[in-house]
Amino acid sequence: MSENITTLTDATFDEVIGASDRPVLVDFWAEWCGPCKTIAPILEELAVEQSDKFAIGKLDVDNNVATATKFSVMSIPTLLLFKNGKVVARLVGAKPKGALLQEITQSL
């Protein structure tokens, strides 16, 4: 994972999201998830290209069940966009880069 993407855990989630001065896109993923691996390079690109607009974090749902449950993540990948600590967008499933970016920027 790149230095531009923050690894989140149940223990760090609320603090990182609450302390961010930018919106944060959180990727709820798992190691065994094929579509999660498909969008990982796209998120790496967005983390660099869009760093002035939003931050990106990743949360492994297998190791952080409490946070995944808290936000009703039923299928992965699920991307939640947090703005001022609140969920402002939910994207489910792998999408091409252009479609992801369009949906994210509509909610910024």
C-alpha cells in the first residue's frame, strides 16, 4: 500500500476520520476480494492525483469487524466518503476510475 493511503483499524478509525481537515474516502476491503484488488491501483492513483481534495483510507473488514458492522458494510468493496466525520456518499462494487471519481466529486 502506498504512503498516500492510510491504513485504518477499529482502534484508529474515529480518531483519523474526526481529525481530518479534508474529506476521507474509506475503502472497506478484504485480502480475498477480487474486485477489491481491481480497484486498489485506481485508489492509489486517486490518492496522489486528488490529494488536495480528499484523503483515502483502507479498512480490512476481516480484521476490523466492529467498524464494518457500525457502517452496515454488507458487501465489498464498499467505499464511504466522510465529510466532517459524517458519511456523505456510499459506493458499492468496483467501478472504472472515471466513474469512481465522478461519484466522489459529486459529494465533495
